[in-house]
Amino acid sequence: MVATNGTKPRFRIPEKTAHMTFEGTDYDGCEVRVLLSVTFAQFIALRESAQGEDQESMARLFGDNVLMDWNIEDAEGNPIPANGEGMMAIPLQLTNLVVQYWVQTVAGVPAPLVETSGDLSTLAAASTVRGEG
């Protein structure tokens, strides 16, 4: 593109998202939408938080900066908010699946995800999983 009046054209960074479903798991029917086009600073903050001792901080950062929407409700049928507080209210296994999918997608690992092995009992472990590809 050629600039006019001596100014460079501006470029707006597109928002990229991912829609997660969990067929074949205990969470079949769950749908989660996440932001893929996070800033480098946000990615580093999430990564550093995941590698530290404060897993709550990681979950809240992820929920408040990456999580966009989901269809999750509690045992009484009340919607769980798609934010940092909501990340603290869902089961650990689902939290790990969501974070793992996001990390692999942001890192450029093509879907569908390969079956992973290893300890995914913490968000830190889930955030460092790398698929083969």
C-alpha cells in the first residue's frame, strides 16, 4: 500500500479467537471461547505466573485476559462467569484442558490436539505442555 501525504498507513492488529469443545472427555458439551491475539507482555506474564508458585494468580490472569466466553454453569444451574473468578470455580481438570489447548494453539500446534502424557495436576504443568508437530 502506498502512503499519501507523507504518512504511513496504519495497521490494526486483528483479534484472533479460538472456540474450544471437549468431545470425548468428561466435559463433552462444554464450549469455551478464548483470545489468541494476546500481547507479548500478556503472554509473558501468564507464562511467568504459571511457572511460579501462585497458581491462583495464573488462573485469574488467564480468566481476565484470555477467556472470552463459555457455557459453564454450577451444580445449581447458575452461570459461572467467564473471568478470573470463574476460572477459580471450575474443576482443575477442565482448567488444565482449557489452558493446555490455549498454550498449544498460541504456540502454533495444529488442532486436533494429540493425547498428552505427564502430570497436568497444576496450571504450571499445563502451561508448559508442548505437542509434537
